[in-house]
Amino acid sequence: MYAGLGAILVLAAFAAASAVAALGLRVLGPRLRVRTAGLPAARRSHHLATLRLFPSALSLLLAGGLVAPAYLAREPRDAGETPGLLLVVLAALGTGLVVTSAARILASWRATRLLVVEWRSAARRLDLPGVPAPMFRTRSAFPVVAAVGVLRPRVFVAEQVLQGLTDDEREAVLAHEAAHLRARDNLTGLLLRACPDGFVWGREAGVLERGWREAAEQAADEQAALGAPGRAASLAAALVKVARMVPQGARLGLPAAALHGGEEVAQRVARLLRLSRDGPTALGGSGGPPRTEARGWRMSAPRTILLGASLVFALSAHAVFFLVHAAIEILVRSLP
């Protein structure tokens, strides 16, 4: 019963924390999303992904970082306590969240694998510079240009895309995919789809995920466009050409970083044309990349805070576990 009670407590804590965090984000999410609207695309994608991951991260921290260690450290193995019905129900909800997350990961992996197998069956290796991953040209009814995979990413480009674009447009398209790879957008997308929290069943989760996807595409567009003179116009032209190649009503439906998945591209094209006309100032602010000192501070500040919090927790872990276990005892004995 010791292990069973521990599992029930951890899953119940996970479900309760997830519900509270998801409710808070459901209330505050729209306001926080509005505040990201004026940010550069790369920062906007980062903030939206952080918002979406927050309920899961908080729930995992509470359940795995506090409840589980406190139970293992303080609970006697012969206590013989039994959980009440409410804890069992919460644990069942926590199990449902974990199963839902696993199902989403499996569905994403299966969809990717089916398409990759189809593409690889008609693929030939493509040797072009500028992309930090193996590239393949393939035959597909959909004009695919996509970076697929997390651990071993590969880039697939449809024959009609290679034949229908100019050299400058192909270079711009590959720079776009390279930007996705450098940003690890496939990993971020997988984490967003796999979030094991109650937020996954609400509307706001889908809004945040779509907002992140849009911002990630714009960020990749910007990174590619700023890489060389005239590339913004070339990428805009390539987007229009690829969009016209899409069969009527077709969607890529692939959980990967693709140049175009069948959605509307007018906003991206207009943004690229502004960038071509006005240069980096079209992005707002100074238009250039952040100074090294500022970028270094933004990167080091969260690490410093995390390190400090970890140090404080390590020094006070005994007291924290004592308090958490005391709360566990009260809940087990008082909840129906």
C-alpha cells in the first residue's frame, strides 16, 4: 500500500495543481497574449510557448519536485494509511492527463512517421549548402518543404518546389528551414502538443499553440530574410509560388516545421515585403539584433535565478519536505 498511496498522492497533486494553473491561465491568458502582440516574432513565440507550458511545468514541479520526495523521505513504510475517495478521483484525473499526453505524442509520432516513410520511398539525397541537416528531394502531391524530426532532423523538399523556384528563392526557402532547425521549433512544438495538463481540453490552449506556430513562422521568415540582401523579396515570391502549387483544399497536417502547410500566407508575404522595402526597421525598435551584453543578460538572468532558487531549496529541503509531508498527512486524514 505504501507505493500505491504514494502514486495516488503524486497523481492527485499533479491533477490539482494542473487544474489551478490552467484556471489561472485561462483567466489571465488573453491579457498576456495581447501584451505579446507588439513584440518581435522570436520573442513573441518564446513568450507564447512559455505561457502554454506553464501549467504543466508547475504541476510537474509540485508533484515530482515536492510531493514525491517529501513522501519518500518522511512517510513510514508501515503507516498503513488509505486514501479517501476524493484523492482517488483526483489521481484518476491525473492519470487521464498523463494518458492524454502520451496519446498526443503517439499520434504526432505516427503521423510524422507515415509521411516520412512515404517521402523516403521516393527520395534522393539533396546536396545544397546552408541547412544543418540531411536534405532529400521527394515526389509528393503536396509542395512540401519541411524540417522533420527532433533528435535527427531531416529536410524534405518536393520536386515541383525545386523546379518551380529560382536559385534565389530556393536559397531563401532553405534559409527559412535552417532558421526553424536552429530555433529547435520541432522540439518546442512537440512539448506544446504533449503538455499533460487540464488546459489541453480548453479553447485557450489551441489559441496559444496557433499563436506560437504563427510567431515561429514569422521568426523563421525574419531570420531568413535578414541573412542576405534581397532575400526578403525572394522568400515572399517563393511563398506565393508554393501556395499556388497546393492542391485545392489540401493541408499538410504534419507536426513539423514546414514552409507552408496550406494555410493563408498573405500576412507573411506582406510582412516580408515591408521588410524588403524598409529593412530591419520594419520589425520595430532598433530593427537590429540585440546587443551582446543585453542578450547575454537575458540568457544568464533566468539561469542565475534558477540556480539561486535551487540553492535555497537544497539548503532548506528538510524543512520543506517536513511541511509538505505534514500537509499530506492532513489531507489523507481529513479528505473524504
